[in-house]
Amino acid sequence: MQRPWNIPSFPVYSLATYLYEAINMNICTYVTPVSMHPKLYCVAVYQNTKTMDWLNQSKEAVLQLLHADQYKLVRTLGQKSGFNYNKQQWLEKNLYLTQWKTLPVLENAAAYIHLQKISTFSSGGDHVLFVFKALQYQSLSANILTTDILSKKKLIRI
């Protein structure tokens, strides 16, 4: 039997972080909207990552809800460290980037949410919780990538 936190199938996101003219992306599944007015999101970010480092230095990010067809991005964006691997270079080389609201993002994502960091909370666990205000958004497709799809593709174990 699955563990209780693995029973539901969750949406899969990529969080794009920006520092100066550079971009980094990771994979997030611990994401939830927590307020309607203003629209707030909580995103749990793994400790000791480039994403964490960059979020501590900047105030904005783009949360990208991945399209079901983007499951192949998970190996690179979620299983390689930005400290050891240049994800921007890989994304540019493979033509996976486009511009949205003047920011580089993944082409063909199901949705984009431009976020502004409000606060952080660390409980001592392996993730830090970031609270963001949604500044702008765009929905493009309801065909989203989920943890169930990743499990069926044998990219994660549930």
C-alpha cells in the first residue's frame, strides 16, 4: 500500500529562478495555493540547492505547471544539481526556452505564474517553505504532468 502522502496524484511544476541574466530551474511537487485574495502560493524548496541559493538572493520566480508531454525534462531539471550542471545551457541548446512577460520560461508549459517572494519558513526538515504572491498568470492547457504519470514512466517511485 502507498504511503498516505503518495496516494493522491499531484501536479508537477518547474520553478524558474533568476539571478542577474541567468536562469535555473528545478522540479517541484510540494506546491499549493493558500489564499484567493491575494492569490498566494506555498512552494517547498529542497535545502542546499541552487534554487534555494538563488531564491535567498532574489524576490521573483516563475512557477511553471508542466504539460504532460514535458515528463522528459524531469531527469535533468529534477535529478541534476544546478551547482554541477548548467541547466540554462542545456535548455538553450535543446530549444526548450521561450519568453513570457519578458522572462525566459519553458516553452509549451501548461501554465505560468509570476511570483513575488513574501516570506520563508524553515522547520528544520529537508525543505524550506516559501510563500509567494502571484503577480501574473497564464493558463494554456489542462493536460498537466502529474506524479502518477511520472510513476508510470518510471521516473519516480510512489
